[in-house]
Amino acid sequence: MSSCAVCRGSFEPFLSFGRMPIANGFLDRAQFAAEHYFELAIGFCARCGMVQLAGQVERERMFHENYAFFSSTSAAMAGHFRGFAEEVRAARLAEDDAFVVEIGSNDGILLQHFARAGIRHLGVEPSANVAQAARSRGVRTVVEFFDEELARGIVAEHGQADAVLGANVMCHLPYLQSAVAGIRRLLKPRGVLVFEDPYLGDMIEKTSYDQIYDEHAFYFSLTALERLFGEHEMEIVDVAPQDVHGGSMRYTVAHRGAHARSAAVDRQLARERELGLAEPARFERFRRKVEESRDELARLLRRLKAEGRRVAGYGATSKSTTVTNFCGITPELVEFICDTTPAKQGRFSPGMHIPVLPHAEFAQRRPDYALLFAWNHADEIMAKERRFTAGGGKWIRYVPSVGVSG
């Protein structure tokens, strides 16, 4: 029995992935013996409707001075965040001397657009190495975890914010009640919180179980978030689906009564009732589909190995850690993973210890098949790898179902 991190109600996990390492813990060979493992399990709280991990890894194990994720490595994400910044500037920053705070600002990919426009801003980023990358872009950044206490300090030093932003970060905060209380304190009376995170409805419909890993403490539905923010006298005033991260939702939140509520909110709530996102039976069906996907992918890779085919992974993502460990994908089945992130190159994948090599090795080693771990960037990758496909290379995908394409 687990305790809900939001309402303290009790719940039973509906799916366990078993023994799992730190998702972004790409490591050297000398670190294998000391690698940290935990049980990765996910559950649904019937009391408040929140889907969440059944246990949390200490945040310092995940976010630190050697964090291996830099948002700016994707050209598609750079364009997405440019549009995000432009939308906030146009719709939410009417006052003179506006002030913007971003929670989990990573390498400054979003806040740099406010910095270049001369807008007062502050990034809050707990991983020192990516925070330094943001500072090199001229983005004012503090190396801290965001909570209510930090919010008090920001208000004391800078005043309240016109906009608080978050991108794939609110779901990372197991102390969510403290974070929301801090946001309420930080926002001006007509200020807004605008954040986006992977959307539970997309994860369920696509069977994208690789979204489940240690950093993602929560899997948000609008229904559950509406209850949470309501406890803090705030309300969700707009929602907008996003294509990033395999299907995300952007939420705009304000103090209760400060802004008119968009009709999109009620439409999305109705859609969630249709999907059954507050019904335990929906998650039992999801569990069965996840286990079927695991078994099918493992059989495919074993068959290709028996036929003498060579398979490489494409994208050393956090999501790939869930897939490789849950499906038992060893270096015998996938001989290496190529990735463009220098911090991961020359290291090994968490748990399964598959070598991670620079992207140039993908063309040089010429595998027969590529297992697409970075499936949420498929369009960008397919355009980049036309030569591999034209030369007979095949792509293995597992979202929304296991299959092979040329």
C-alpha cells in the first residue's frame, strides 16, 4: 500500500516495472557496482484522481551537477520553446517591468528569449551543469529546488511575478503541494502560471509506458489538476494540447476569479470522462497493453538476433531506460545506442549497460535496424536519417505498437 503524495490517501499500484536504475544515470564502467536501483511502480489515487509513482527516488540522485539532459540538443524543441515564449509575451506580459520566473529552466532554452528582449526574469534550476549553460546564454539562474520557501525568498528579493513558467517540470515535483503553494504566493493578483507536461490521456491511448520513470513523479490529467489547484484557491483557465514529448498538455492557471475560463477547459474535462481517466478499470487495461507490448518487442529483438541482424538504439533518452530494463534489452540484443549529447557519449546506459556512442558511429557501423527510443522526435530524425533508410535500414518502433518500417 502506497500513500498519495497529494492527498495522503492510500492506493495500490496498478503496474510495476520491477527493479529499475536512475533513468538519466548514464555511467562509466567503474560505476557499475555502485549503481542505484529501486522498484518503479505506478498507481492511481481514487480519492484525488492523481496518477503517480508509488515511491520516490531522492531528488539529489536525479538532479545534480552531472545531469545528462540538455533541452537545446533538439532543433524541434528549440522552435517549440521560441513559440512558447512568444505566446507568453504577447498574451501575458502587458505590464511595464514585467517579471518572469521559470521552474526547472534547464539550459535556458525558454528563458533566453525573455533575456534577449530585456525582460526581467529568473530561472530556477537544481542541476548546476545545465544552469551554467543557461548563464552562458545570459539567463539569470539560481541553482535551487523550487518550493514554497524558495518562492518566499524570490518575492522578497524580486517582487511577485507576472508569469511563472514550467516545461516538463511540474510532474517532476513530488512535493507538489509545497510547489503550488509557492506559485500562489509568487504570482501577482492577475499573474498566471503557464506550464506543460506529458499528458496522461496521450500516454494511455498510445501505450507510451516509457514516459514512466523516476523523474516523472506524476502523470497529469486535467481532472486531477483542477482539484489540486482548487485547494489553493486557484483555477485552470485554459488548456491547449501540444505535440512535444509524445503528447503534452499546456495549462494556464490563475488566482480564482482573476481571468475568464476558456471553453477548452470544459471540453477537455468532458473528453477525460469519455476516456475514463478517473476509473481504475482504465488503468488495468493499460497494464495489460503495456505487458503485451513488452513481450512483443522482446520477441522481435530475439528473433532478429537469431537471424544474425544487427540492431542499434537511436536516442539515449530517459525513456529508453524504462524500455531496456523492463524488456530485458541487453547489449547482445542492441549493440549500442547513438546520441548527440556529449555528456552521455562514451558512457553506458543505466541498468543494461549498453554503450552510448556519438551519432557519427550510427552511419559508420551501419546496423540493419534502429530501435527508435527517441520516437517523440521521429519527424526530425527521419528527415536526418534518409541515407540510412534509403540504404535498406529498418526502424523498430514500439509506440503506439511494436512494428518495423523502412
